[in-house]
Amino acid sequence: MSYVIEIPAASPEVVIAHFSHRLSVETDCADVAAALEAGEQDFVLLHVVGSEAAYERRHVPGAIHLRHAEISAERMAEWPEDTLFVVYCAGPHCNGADRAALKLARLGRPVKIMIGGITGWADEELPFASGAEPGLIAKAA
């Protein structure tokens, strides 16, 4: 018997609950890029780590630089209460997005993490923006 089947697979109900929960707190780089490219940015994308200089060098198009340490009720008040925030950090070796997601949830804000962060974005060979402004993703020709 292989290690694959040594522990039986979960029931479909358990699998549905597990992945529904996981997808309720995560999104991926490709889904974010597709939304940006289609002009369907129905979320606020937050670049939550690093210095202003690092953000200006390279960030996901459409992202606002707001370090997790700067997230507060006062700062978030500029967006409606039901705004979905998508947060990302440097990558799998960074917990800045986790910290930001926790802070936002504690403020009662809907939030998802973009898994992979900047590392995942680069791995997908998606375009970056630079400069002090969020920038836009180039539309496919």
C-alpha cells in the first residue's frame, strides 16, 4: 500500500468544506492578473511590505503601498466597509500579508491573501509596475 492511500481520502463533503474555506481566504496571482487585465478590479490590492523605494522599484500593477504596520481603522475608513482587500507581500518566505490580513479581519474588513506574493507574480511572468503610483496592467492585444 502506498503512502498516497494509507490514509483514506476525505468524504466529498469534507473536501468541499475544506477548499471552500481555503478559497474564501486566498486568491492567486493569475486570478488577480485576469481581473486587472479585464478591468474588473472589484477589490483593493495592497502591497503590504517594504519601503517606499522598494515599492517604487517593483510592485503589482494596481497595488497601493500600505505597509501592514500602517493599517488602522482611521486609514481604512477611506474605503466602504464592504470593500474586499487583497493583500500580498514578498512571497512565501514573508508573513507580511498574513499580518495585514489579520489586522484587516480584526477591523471587520473582508480580506484575501494573494498567495505567492511578488515571487509568485514573477514566477507567473506577469508584468510589474514601477513608480510611486499604482500603475495599470497592460491589456492583452
